[in-house]
Amino acid sequence: MTNTHSFSPAVPVHTYQRIVEQIEQAILSGDLPVGSQLASERELMVQFSVSRPTVREALRVLQSMGLVESKPGTRGGPLVLAPSPKTLRRSFHTMLGTAALSIEELVQFRIVLEGSSFALAAQARSAEQLETMRAAVERMAAAAETNAEDFASADLDFHEAVWAASGNQILHMSGQAVSGILIGMMQRDAEGEHHDNRVKLESARIDRTLFDAIEAGDARRAAALARRAVADRYAPLLSEAGRASIEVLASPE
């Protein structure tokens, strides 16, 4: 039987994209260490057997990706940069823009992110980080009945402080990478359907409870509360199967 699946026309890949792929892979694999320099444009032309405009276009793309940086007056090629939240954020937004991520996947990711971050933050937070968190939850409480945008900003500041306090760079960068997505979800949730601000007041209360667990150094409680808070907040937006999937992640071990 003949397969009738419809394929899209093949799209030619530009030469500069092949250069980008090779250099990106070399950076991510560590073959090109952070802080090292790429070869000069002339040397890259020879290595890749391409023209100068092709090399320059590849370098422009790599710089826009946050993987290299050209500094005026520096001899040699661009400097190799460490992967950044900007790089991760672009990937997440690309996936969202192409409908590659569902709301279920976003909520699942946030449950894992917050549970792990809050557990580690309860163990590793400094006195200064605690004060940053305290200030954020107090701002949330003050804005709960006044301004949804300020409330969402304070909410995100609290979570940003927790990601930083976790001491785990991957968790911190991942949180920052999806911050735009998260703040959008927070704002919609904060505005809600309740003109009496019950949604914001409840969220402020939960984040205060989360802060108290971190301040007490109770990693297990902080993690459990964080997972449950995310699951409860976004469960109404999910299908029955989606709610079942996040319940597995949010339930106590």
C-alpha cells in the first residue's frame, strides 16, 4: 500500500548555516572553550572554503545567538561566550512559536523547576538572598489589591531570587529563560476572573508560606509546597489527562 503522507518541499540550507552548526557544536561540546577566540575571518574562509561574506553572516548569526562576541580592537576572531539565559530563552520561544510545547509540558516543567529550586534554596540561601525574597513577598502583598502588573513583577522577582539561591546554574538559567512565559501566565492568573482580588491574595499567601519554609531551612516542605502550588494554580487550564500528568509530579513522594 502506498503511503499518502504529504511532505513539504525540501529547502536548501545556506552555506553559512552549516558553519553556524559546526561552530555551535564545537562550543557546546567544549572543543571551543569559553573565553577562547575563534580564528580570524581570513582563517575561517580557508578552513570552510567559503567567501568572506559567508563567514561574516555566520558570525553575525552566532553573535545574535549569544555564543560569540566581537570586541573592537581585539586581534583575532570573536570571543567564545558561555551559554546564557538569552540562548535558552530564544529556544523556548521558538518552540512555543511553532506550537512544539503544550501548556501541559510548560506546567510539568515548572513543577520540576520550582520543586527542585525551592528545595535547594532552603538549604543554600544566604541572609542577603532571604531579604531579597522577603522584600518580594511583601511587595506582592502590598500590590495584591491594587496593580496586577506590579503584583506579577514582584511574584517573578520572588521566584528569580529562589532560582538564584538554589546555587544551581542550570535551574537559574532555565528559570530566567522562561521568565517571559511565566510572567505572562502569572499576569493572566493575577488578573483572573475575580474582581475581588481573591486570586492575587491567595497567591501572595502561598508565596509567603513558601518563603517561610525556605527561611526555616525546611527543604522537603518547601519543595512539596512549591510543586503543589504550581499544580493547583494551573490545573483548571488543563485537560483531564493533563491534570493527571501534573498530579504525578506534584504528589508527595
